[in-house]
Amino acid sequence: MSKRADHISECLELAILLEASAHKPGNVSVVTNFENTRYEHFLASAVAARPSLEYAAERGIAVHERKIRAADVGVGQIIKDCVADIDLWQHGGNTLLGTVILLAPIAVAAGMTPSQDDLGTNLRKNMKIVIESTTPEDAVNVYETMKIAKPSGLGKAPKLDINDPESTKRIVEEKITLFRVFQIAEEYDTICSEWVNNYPITFDLAYPFLTELIEKRDDLNQAIIHTFLKVLAACPDTFIARKTSLETAKEVSSEAGEILSLGGLETNEGRQRLTEFDAKLRRSGNLLNPGTTADIVAAALAICTLRGYRP
């Protein structure tokens, strides 16, 4: 493996670790656990994810060097292998599925962008190329990934349902690409929406807000938590919506916005409301866990680390 690919995977592993460590409301963190999923499961997952992310970067380098086409990268296989490795390294269940789906194209695109100076302008452009070049084989591999991760709250989709064995048959016969599958799913899944729309929440909301906070306060934990609240306030969490209802997800978002307006961690009232909010989200078997929002924050942190941020 090249030094460039190694560097990219280090950046993404660090992003996963930083996101997991921050005490975000309703999520596992360095000081809070779920009944069956603990902080150490996320640490193990970050370590397990790195080889696949390094391979993804190598495939991006190969595209840049014109050794392979973008359609030959095998993003779906990378996601599948990464999630399978994570499953082998820990017993806490689905820890990083959404994060891996978001980070895989970022790793490939970073490999396609050999100059550090070009990451600001070309990374997102290359991500679009990678995603729009996905194949039906990529789609089948992602469907098989779901059987490994067993994410909660999937429900039944109106088209190409993940639990319907006929779906993968249709994907192959009708040559439906992973990009097209995610287009179908984007209305009820923010991760899919990020993919097909070139990561608008990650790049246009989370990343600039996060970097501004880091520069102003030099308090990474606070920056991550406030960015989490900012994204949650603006975008109802689809993980919550699928497990409960969109109305409930919107109520959670409204409360996140109120906490930010009170100053969040910077004021006594904000801190008190945040503590109450955290407790509320942890009731009822973690049905109100804003897991998708955490995935978006991890992707924003990945952009930060790739562009040179170091804690």
C-alpha cells in the first residue's frame, strides 16, 4: 500500500474515533453506553474499518493513474468487506454502517486527488464521479452488507425492499446501479440522500459549522456536540423517523435547535437542557438515537482531517 493511501485511512480512522468519543446526546460516547453497544465497540470498529478505507484510497489512486475506471473501483465490495471486518472485530452489533457508506466514496475520491492543495476544490467533484459510476454489482454488495450489519429500523421499502430476495434479482436483471438504488431511497434515508446529491449536509452545513467552531473555541468536544445539534436541528434524523415516526423525529430536531439557541454547552441553561435531552433520547430502548446525524458528523470530521486538521 502507498503512503498516500495509508495517510488517507489514518485521517478517516481518526475522524471515526473523534466522533465516537464526543458525548453527543442519545449516542454512545466515551462516557455513555447502550445496553449491548459500548464505546469500546466503536474503538474496535474504527480499527477494523481502516484496511478497507486504505484499499478504497488505493483504488482511487489507481483511477487517478488511469489504471482502472471509476466504475471498476468496487465501492459496494469495499463497503461490504469493511462492515464484515467490523463485525468480526467486535460484538456490539451495527456500529458504523452509515459512517462506512459515507466514508467509502470519500476515501476513493481522496485517492483520486493526489495534491493536498486540491482537496478543497476537487474532493467533492471526485466523490460525485465515484458515486455516479457505481454498478449493479455495487448495489448487490450493499444489499448483502445489510444482512451482515442487520441495522434496526429498516422497515419495508416500497421499491427494491432490502428484505425481499427478489430485489437483488431485479437489480441484476434490470441493471440497476447503486446510485439509482439510493435515488429511490433518498426520500426516507439521509445517508442515501447525501450520496446522490453530493453530500450537501456534510459539505454545506456540518463541515463549515464545525471548522468555524474549532477555530473560534479550540474545544473539539464542544465543536462536535454543537455541530451534531446544528445538523439535527436542520435535518430530522431518518434513523429516528424509521423507528418511530417523522413527526417524532421533527420534535427531536426542534428540541436540538432550542438547546443551541440557549447557548448549548456555553451556558448553564443550555447545559441543563442538553443533559435532559440526552436522558430523553436514551429512554424507550434508544428508539430516539440520532444515529444518522452522528454519521454525518463523522463525515464532516473526515473532511477536516483530510484537509489537515489535527487535535
